Amino acid sequence: MFEQRSKLLLLALAAIVLLIRVYDMVESHLLAPMEQKQAQIEEMETELLVQERLSERIIQVSKDYQGWLEKTLPKRPAVAATLYQNWLVEVCDVSGIKEVQVTPLASNDLPMEMKSLSFVVDGETDYEGLQYFLVTVEQTPLMHQVSEVSVRLSDTEYDDRLDVSLTLKCLIVGGAEERGELLNDSVAKSTDDKINHAHQIVLAKSVSPFLVARKPPEVKPVEPDAIVVVKEEPTEPLVSVTPPPPDYSDRIIQVGTVMTEETRELWVLDQVTKERTVVREGEVFEFYGVSGRLQSVQSRYVVIEINGDRFKWMLATSMKDRESVRRRKRQAS
């Protein structure tokens, strides 16, 4: 009986040892590799999630970059500066800004082969014209913005005439294409529609904060028995009207233009004296009694302003052959 119990105990002990050895073998050869594989799977899933987010970020950055390329100024800084300056003059004209002076500032190099251009626009307008200009800049799909605005009331006491000075900055993105226009025709047409719609919304709700209430003059009542003495104003002597001087501008011929990053010049020739004259962009000129200001210089023509009117003067033609530049009227809100 004792021997039988001893045998059973030995068998149970052997079975326990065998189970322990089997568990160790299963853990080392089956469970441990499975745990390692599971850890590798979780690590790969984490890396895959990071790669997916990185891929989404790359796609978004690529879309942003393509959008920048569609809105950037042309590649060559001189061409971009000329086109943008002429565009600013046109926007000021449409907005009703008078006595416009557009001054280009220095060009700055930025990282990633980008360049920034700055311009200052000075002129006289009212609150509606200022809003029209700002809305036009905001709705035009270019890499630009208005960085500074200075506004002060003009010398008049009651009107809301404003002297404005605006600083604009625009960007040339690395990889930009060379082109001869700021916007293509299709983009320009859709931009005009957006600008007109925005103007109708903004201008319809705006009231100028610069308006000064006009006080009516005080009128003192006149007593019935009072005698009113009217002071006779002295009559001014008649002055004969002097006829305007003859126009000899047909003898002033445009012989060329010079456009660099530092200067833009107009070269003219006086066919009578054979004298050549150089006029820089923004300067005032006078030939045979015809005076004006050189607004902008292009490769085959220049834009001049005479007595408040703008004209296009083509290369190899006389000043008398200048073409009038019709101003676009601002649409009523």
C-alpha cells in the first residue's frame, strides 16, 4: 500500500515537472515570438499612421505651393515691378484716387529663392474711394497685401476728402514662370465679377467716419424799420482772353525707353534743335508749352499725364500723336 502511494506521488511529481517544462517550451518557442510579432505589428501600424499623416501634409503643402504659383508675380523682378506699378495706377484711377504717385521701394531677397517688392501709393480720395481700392486689392488673386495705411483729412473743413498713403508688399515665389501679364484673361474676368460683388456689399453698408457735420450759417433777423445798406462791390475790369499758345509738340519725337531695376527713362528728340532730353519716371516735363508728368515707362510706349488726362505715347511717334487713355468709371453701389 505504501509503495503504491509512493509510485502515485512520483508520477504526480513527474507530471508537474513535465508540465512546467512544456509550459517553458511553449512560452519560449510559441508565446514569445507571437508577442514579438504583435509588438512589431503595433510599431509598424504607428509608423504607417505617421507616414499617412506626413503624406497628407505633403499633399496639402503641394496644393498650397501650386496656389502660390498661380498668384505669384512674374519671375523677373523688373518685369514684375513694372506690371504691378501700372496695375496700381489703374486701380487708383478706377477707385477715383486723384493726384496719384506710385513709388517703388527696394526689392528684398527672401529664403527659398523668393523676392519681395514694396510700393507706396500717395493720393487724394474720399472714404468710398479708399474702400474701393482696399477691396480691389483684397479680391485680386495675387501674392500681395496692404501693410500700412496712413489717412488724414485734407485742408477742407467740411468734406471728407482724404490724403492717403498706402504701403503694399508683393511676393515673387521661387519657381515662378516668366510672363508678360499679372493675370490671364479668364482669371481677370472672374476677378472683376468678384470685385464688383464685394464692392456692392461693402459700399452699401459703409458710412464715412471722416464726415464733418456742416453747420448752417447763423442768420440774424432784420428789424422791420431797420435800413439795410448794401455795399456795392467794385467791378473788376474786363480782361481780354489770351489765346492758348500754338502746339508744336509734333516736333518732339520719342526715340526710346530704358528700363532697369534702378531707373526707368524716356528719351525724346527735338527735331528743331536736334537736342535729346531724358525724362525719368515720375518727373515733370515741358516741351513748347506742353507740360505734364511721366507716369510709367514700357518697352514700346509710355503713359503721360497732361492737365489731369492720361495719354499713351507710342515709340517713334511725336507727342502730338499721343492716344487718350479712357478712364473706367467706378460702378455705383
